[in-house]
Amino acid sequence: MSFWTSGSAAAILYVLACLGGATLLRTRIAALQRLGIPDCIMAGVIGLVLGPSVSGLVRIDTSVLESVVYHGLALIFITVGLQRPSKTGNSGGGKSMAFAIPFLAVMQGFIGLALVLLISAITAEALHPGFGLLLPLGFNQGPGQALSMGQAWEASGLTDGSQIGLIIAAIGFMWAIVAGVPLIAWGKRRGLLTAPKTANASDSNAPTESPLPQPEGSSVAPLTLHLVFIGCVYLATYGIVSNLADALSSKPQLSAMVWGFHFLIGVGLALALRTIVTRIGSGAGLPLHDGLLGRTSSVMVDVVTCSALAAVQIGVLKTHLIPILVITTVGGGLTLFVTIWLARRAFPESPFEHGVVLFGLATGTLPMGLALLRQVDPKLEGPAPASAVLGAVGALVLSAPLLLVVLPIPVGAWPDGFPGAVWLTTGILLLYLSLLLLGWWKLGNLQFTKPMAQLWPPSKDDA
């Protein structure tokens, strides 16, 4: 039938089948339950193994899956932007997390570019700076942003950029699991866990506490209404991005990067719409329901994560094996070390739990961080979950210079400006790291507890 020839329907059904299979495996295999691997990660692995890149048992158009990841990234940001910011949690932990997230992202960018320079010097062959810059995008920001920017940088000469972004993000998920699970075991052995306080029911933001919105006299389902909001924001995003790209048509590299930053424009429009609806919604009967939006974003995260892993092309990994392995291995190892070192010094309350969620966030995005945290705080009753959510919002502001100003420098100057532009960007990142550290120390809870060489120094409260 002609309706199946594009492969879009088959690809979406394939993703849903993989998610269902992963859920079934987790409920039947106790070892998978103990590991705490999110279903969407297992589903992505299943999709990768069964798909054309590995066994070839299922013929799926991976370009459709890449499209799902690209559009899903913006839709997730829009859906989160439409939600009301949480009022709960430790504000001090939230401030520290707001500095910690961009600090690790900038550090990963610095590591990535430094390794690009090192590999280029050893091999005597210039390596595209996108390899290094995709480390913070894939690890810290997730597969959607890594694919989006990698694809945009293909116009500047980064061959297979979208696939390299997906592969680095997939390796980030592996780091979160392979290093995160032993990290939790280490913390349990050393007695670093903090007993969570019982949450106050009045502080809960559960969706059952408020009725679903229903415009007066309308038969439109609440979910449909929310999808209308999301769709209108994304349609407006497309209009703005397409016009900006047309205006920059004489500069193809900048035009391509505009399409890669579509999610930032989307979240900005979503925040503006949230403000408008909050002011006029009660009178017009169009309130936004945070619980319903939260469930919608969770579905999108599951679909995007599964699609990203299933879309990985092993052949691309083989072609760029050395730079990808070197950059992700060094980047992942240093991220683990620095996260543990900072956790004790930056989070006075529940430092280990904050360290767990921060490491998962810095290698596999916020959902992975919360999935790891559930291994030590099953009901997410402690302060770390709220700190992570609050911090993620603040981190957007502090990460903006990295995304909008710093990253385009070496990519835009490739290849004529290599290696000068990379050296310049590395210096800027080092300066920005210093400024973030200073701001964290002055405005957050960061304390340079001695001995500085000790990974987990004792505190005054230790017996």
C-alpha cells in the first residue's frame, strides 16, 4: 500500500513495540529491575540490535528515527516550558545544581576541544572541532540536541555529524549506567546515603490534586487541548526559524545552525505562552495542567531516547572509532571524578544523592539522573529531585553563552581557521569555567573543603 511506503508509520510502531518489549523484560527479569536501567534505554538497545545496523532482522528507515529525535527535542522543551516551575525543594541545592550543570558542560567542551587538538597533533591530520563540541551536547544535553547540532555542522564539513552526535549520546547513556550503578554501590558501602524525609502531602504537585482543564461548553478532551498548545508553539517556532534561515541564506553555515537551535526558540515561546495563559486562562477556561504536561513530556522522552539509540549506525562508529572512543572515555572518566569531588563540597544536604543525579544528568540527561536516583531514593522524597529540576531551569540561562556564542566559533572558522579558532575557544571555555566557579562559590553553596586532594572529605557532622 502507498500509505506504508514512506516508512514513517512502521518506524513509529517499531519504537512503540520496542518500548513494550523492554517493559515486559524488566517485569520478568529481576536482574534488570536491580540495575534500574530505564525502559527507554533498554528499548533503544533492542531497537538497535534488531534493526539494520546490527542484525538486520527488522528493516527500518533510520532517517525517520532521526527525524523523530530532532522534532522530539523541541517538543520536549516546549512541553517543559509550558509547565509551572516547581515551588518545592531546597533552594540552596537548586542554586548549586544551576551552576553544576553548566560547569560540567563547559568542562566537557574544554576536554573535547583539548583532545581534538591533541589527536590532530598526533595524527598530523586536522580533526573537525565538532567531535569535541558534541561531547557536552551528547552527554549533558542529550541525543536530541547532539543530533540537531551535529546535523547542522554537516554543512561546515563534519561528515556524519548527526550520527556522531547520536553515537556520543548513546555512549553517554552507557557511562551513566556502567559507572552510575557501581557509584551507587560504592556510596551504599561507605554509608553515604541520607534517609529521605517524608514529603508533605500539601506540597505535592500530583496531577490528581487538581481537575483536568475543560473549556466551558467544549467537548475537546484535555489532552487534545494541551497538544493544541504544544503544536501551536512548535508551528510558531518553525515560522521564526524558517524566516531566520532564509535571512541568513547567504551564510549557509549560520543558516544551518539556526535550524539546530530550534529548541531554544521553542522553549522561549512556550515560556511566553505560559505567562499569557496564566494571566487570562482562568477567565477564558484555558488553564494548563502541569501533571498532564509532565506525563506528555515523559512520553516524549521515552520515544526520543528509544529512537535515538535505535537510529545509531554502527558503520559510522567504525569509521570514526578512535576519536569517538578517546573523547568519550576521557570525558566520561573526568566527569565521574569531578562530580564526586564537587558533590561533597557543593551540596550540604544529601550530598551523595545530589552527586548521583548530577552524574546521571551530566552523562545521560535529567531523566537518566532521576532513574539512577531512584536506586537510593525510590519515591524521590529527598531534596535532590527538586534541586535537579530547579537547577535545570537556571542552567539554561548559564548555558546560553556556551550554546549561542562559544560553540559557533571553531565550527564557523573550519577549516581555514584551524587550529587557531580551536585554541581561542579553548581559552574562552577555560575563562568561563573560572567565572562559573567564582559565581558558584559566591552565590551558591560551593565550599573548597580541605584536603583538596581527597575525593570525599569528612564533614563536621561525621562521627
